[in-house]
Amino acid sequence: MVVLNSRRDALALLDRLRGEPVLHLSTLLCGANRRDVLLEVRRRLSEKEPCLLVATQVVEAGVDLNFPVVFRAVGPLDRIVQAAGRCNREGTMDEPGRVVVFWPEQGREPAGEYASARAQTEMLLRRPGFDLHDPAVFREYFEQMYQNVNTDRDKIQELRRALNYPEVAEKFRLIEDNTVSVIVEYEERDPRREQSRRWLVERIRREEALRPGDHRRLQPYVVGLLARDFEASRWAMREIAEGVWLWTGEYDPVRGIIDVRDDPADLLW
């Protein structure tokens, strides 16, 4: 498994690996697509077949995988440890798993706190005698990182103490750039699921409205686009109900939505 700092880096590596049986995981694949990728990864690993997965940071959050070798582009130290947790996770290998941290020659990364944490990590990794197995390393990392990062730029905690919750709601954003959900027409492998998906989208298109529960039913087929990518790709959108957008451009089951620049997951910290 190779974990990159950005979706663009992941796609660039996919381009270099054309012709290989490579799999890809990022949030620009819809949930149903990601589910199928993970099922295929686990199948290949369990049957001892060659398995090459190119992923973004999404694989580091609650994804249970058991690779013998993990390559992780240098990034925040806690993210490196999360990636390492997908290497020999179940302790079933005869030998220890192998984790390689590397410096991409032309890599990109999210800005802001992520870049600051990556710089702090790089300084630690280059320090003579650095030992990732020493718990004190992580205390030092987080102490130094948060000394250099303003964790409350919008003064949210001050507003909470003043019980000014309307202003908190206005200013607080988990992802600073607004995102827009779009439905992609990913073809399910299970014929029953595929029939249900087609029926759901067609019914919403016909009625031009959502029924109660439709948001939940649509969730496996939704991809979140940053507002700027949404606007740049308006030509590939169709509004099938008020505020409900269907992606009519190219969607690839390996790469996900095509011709979109940024990955919303890159903004999470």
C-alpha cells in the first residue's frame, strides 16, 4: 500500500502504474465504490494474490487492512503512525511488516496545519537517534506542533464561553471550503443493489423532489466536491431536484470523478 498526501499525487502514481492491477482509494470515489475496493483488497490479501493499493489519507481513518508492506509519503507524524497500523495489523506474518517513509520528488500536500505538522515531523525524522518506538517522541511532537499552530483562529472557544452559539454556527467549519454533494452513477456489482440505485435516482428525477429517507439511501452514491470544483464542472452537472445534483461527466471505478482538482479530505485536520 502506498499512501500519498494528496489526491493529485495518488492520481499521478496511478498514471505511472498503468497496466498494473492497481487499486485506488480516495474520497473522490463514492462510498459504494470504496466499499467494493476494500472488499477486493481484502480478498487479494487473504488469498495471497498480488495487491497494490494507492490511497490518500482516507485509508488512515477506521479502515482495517493488513498489508505486508506500507509506503507512506512523509507527512504529520500521527498520520505516519496511522498508516503503519495497516502493516501486519493482525500479526499474522512470520516476519515483521515493513513500513517505508519516503520524500516524494514532486509531491503536493494540504496547506495550513497539515504542512506545519509535516515540517515538524521531517525535522524529527532527520534527527540523529530518532526512535519512533519511544513514547516521549509523540509528546514532543504534539507540544511543538501546537506551539506553532493557532488552533482557534476564529475564536470559537471565546464565543462558546460567551454563549454566542449563533456566531459559533456561522464561523465554525470542519472543512473551511464549502462542499457540494453530487450523485455519481456507479454501477453496483450486486444486481439487486444496482436495480434499487437506478430506481431511486429515476424516481427522484421524475418527481423532482426527495422523500424522507432519500438522503440516507443516496449516501453510498454521493461524492463531495469543493465549491470551486463544483463551479468549474457545472457543465457536468444536472439538477434532478432542488439542490440535488447528478454528475453526468466521466466517472471511472478506479480513479473516481475525472477532471476534479481537489479532494475534500485534504482539508480535514
